[in-house]
Amino acid sequence: MAKSQLALIVLAAGMGTRMKSDLPKVMHPLAGRPMVRHLTDTVSALSPDEVVVVVGPGMEQVAEAVAPARTVVQAERLGTGHAVMQAREALADFTGDVLVLYGDTPLITRETLERMLDERHGPKDPAVVVLGFKPADPGCYGRLVVGAEGLKAIVEWKDASHDQREIPLCNSGVMVIDGKRLWSLAGRIGNDNAKGEYYLTDLVGLARHDGASCSFVLGEEEELLGVNSRAELAAAEAIVQRRLRARAMENGATLIDPPSVWFAWDTRLGRDVVVWPHVVFGPGVTVGDGVTIKGFCHFERCRIADKAEVGPYARLRPGAEIGVGAHIGNFVEVKKATVEDGAKVNHLAYVGDARVGAGANVGAGTITCNYDGFDKSFTDIGAGAFIGSNSSLVAPVRIGAGAVIGAGSVVTREVSPGALAVTRASQMELSGWADRFRDRKKAAKADTK
Ligand code: UD1
Ligand code: CA
């Protein structure tokens, strides 16, 4: 049987009042990207034919984040059923499966969605498949009322009888609906209930009334965590990080202390990478094979090639490119700079807007002076050059291949390949001066007593 077409509707019109934030709730990041993108990316693995995100007024940021997916604005928040109706025009001719997800429930897995789609195309041809779960604390979730012929209804907690409130099986909110039947059912949802809202959950009762069957699939509480507060955001982050750590180790990286390593959603580690404790990977980091990352490093939008050694305490900022076998040591910051193969920047240095040629050695305390308060300028260090400790390279400046810079130099002009440049004052010596100085000072102090 040909796979049925799939449309996704994401409900994201909620303001997220309890987040106490200027940012729409679904824009709060998990592992460095907005929650809503976690959802759309999870579903993209199922190749949806249509994606419609329902947002509230003034949520242009969400529209940008989910582009090229379509967004529709729900002007008034009249309930989940009303929110889904906003997608009606966009999906008027759609006859495949319609998956409804909540933007603030970002941890749902592809496997669970696949199970729901399988159920939808099972022998009972259910009009609606609901994802149920049995939370440790069922609280105020809607409850699934199940009979001999499957799912009979979803009752909202506020509308539920005492007995219904005892049901442990709860509604996660995730549903797959037969697109051929969705709009005729949804158009009949009313708002005569405890909250005066249009409940999407009424679809089940309406479908049953028409003689169609409905069913449910069981999900894990962990993947159905909803984010309504900063505390729940942190709990969701912890789950995402656990998954990312597990994935890194499955792919052949050693994490010596997994809980202290923080990944971004797109971190890519090669094989036999060893990560020591307390390392943070921001977005956009790629690490090659056999790289060792010692403790307390911070990385963002950078690339580390095979067999490099980085840290402890290194900071790689956007545009840092670390070559094969290169060494970046403690308290070294690299920004928008290429450190070519085998080069070493081992201690206390700032390398920004620069190239460090292959095999060059940048001594402790070296600074590329890349900014004059207005413009950024480039420092080019040739292959095999040696930059003595505590040198300032005032950009724009070029150090030729194999050149040597004497320690403590302030380099403002081009240095030819193979040359020595030293700019510090030359050393002088006055023999016996120190002793004479101390004698004079002691005598002066004695006089004043
Ligand atoms: C909903 C379910 C409930 C389920 C619970 C799971 C209904 C009627 N109830 O209740 O059975 O147990 O989720 O968390 O569906 N939204 C809009 N526009 C609206 C209303 C909501 O976009 O007009 C969005 C919200 O932003 C949110 C999602 O829909 O992402 C769920 O809305 P919410 O009000 O939290 O539903 P619950 O009352 O929690
Ligand atoms: Ca909710």
C-alpha cells in the first residue's frame, strides 16, 4: 500500500504567560534551538507534505523560525479545536493523515509518531488516533474513556465526573486524524463546556457518534513533558541533553563524565573523540576523529579537525577552524581564525581575525590586536613562524613563513619570511645598582626616626 500523505498542524498560539517572558513560549531554546523547531524537525523525518503552524498575533519570530512552513494566525484563543480550524483553509483539499502536535510539547519521538500512523492504518480504520499516557500524577489532564470497541471519548478534567477523574489514562494532546473526515467533524465542535472553549478533544465523541472507530496508542511520560514554566524548560533541557549524550556515545565518542557535557542539537563528533568533564558545545560545532577535548572548554560555530588537542579551558568562538593535529591550550581564545595543521597555540592567547600557518608556534600571552574601536583587521602568520611570548601583533599585519618574533614585541609592520623581528627596548645593566639603592633608602628611613 502506498504511504498515505501526511500534514502536520502545530498549535503554538499560547502566550506562555507562566514563562514570564517577552519571547513566545515556543521560541525558548532547548539544546540551542527553539522548541518548535525540535517538533518540526522530528516530523521532517516522516517527510510531511504540508506543515501549518498556528501562532498568535504578533508572533512573527515564530513564523521566521519555522519557515518555509506555513503559519496561520489565530486571532483569538478560543481553544484547541478553534486553533486547528485555523488550518482548514490551508488544508481544505488534503485527504491524507493530519497530525496535531502542541508547540510546547517538544520531546515527542519519531518512533511514537510512527506507531500512531501504523495504528491509524490498522484494520479498524480509526478516524482519530490519540496518544495516551499514564503520568505519575494525572492532575488536570483530559482523560481517555475506553470501552470494548476502543476509545469512546476524551473528557476534559473540568467537565469530568468523579469516576472519570479516577481514570489513570490521560490525553497527551497528540492526535492523528483522517484528513477526509477532519473538517466535517471539527466544524461541529461546540463550546458548551466548563471552559467555554472549542475542545479539539470533542473530535473523538463526534467521530463515534458518526459510527467511526477511534483508538489510542500509549506513550512515555518523559516524551510528553509540556513546557509551561522555566522549571519545566530546564526539565526538558535535561531530557534533550541525556538523549544527545547517549547519541554521542553510540556514535563512538568517549564522554568521561556525561552529565557535565552540554551539547547543541547539531553538534557533530567524529569517532574516538574524548571529551573530558565540563565542556559546552554551542550550536554549529563539528569535531573530527581522534580529537581530545580536555575539561572546561566552550565552543560555538567552529570546526576542529582530526587528532587536534583542545583545552583545558579553551574558548573557540564563531569561525574558529582548528587544523589536523593542532594544539589549542589553556586560556586560549580563537575567533574567526584558522589555525592550520600542526600549529600550536598553547597558553593564554587571543587569536582573532587571523591565520596561523601550518606548524607555527604562538607563544604564551600573544595577542592579535584585531580591533581599533571601528574596524576589524587581519593578522596573517606564515607556516612555521615562531611568535615569542607576550607579543602583540597589531593588525593588519603579516608575519612571513618561518619568521621569528622576539618575546615581548609589538609588531606593527610586515615581517619577511625567515627574518627575526624584535621591537622591545634593549636590555641594559648597571652593576651593583640594586645594593646601592637599598642602602640609600635604609639610611633615609633611619634618619627620620
Ligand atoms: C489540552 C487537552 C487535554 C490534554 C492536555 C495535554 C484540549 C481541550 N485539552 O488541555 O485533554 O490532557 O492538553 O497537555 O485540547 N492552543 C492554541 N490555541 C488555543 C488554545 C490552545 O494554539 O486557542 C495551543 C496552546 O498554545 C498549547 C496547546 O494548544 O500549545 C494546548 O493548549 P492548552 O490550553 O495548554 O490545553 P490544555 O488545557 O492543557
Ligand atoms: Ca497545557
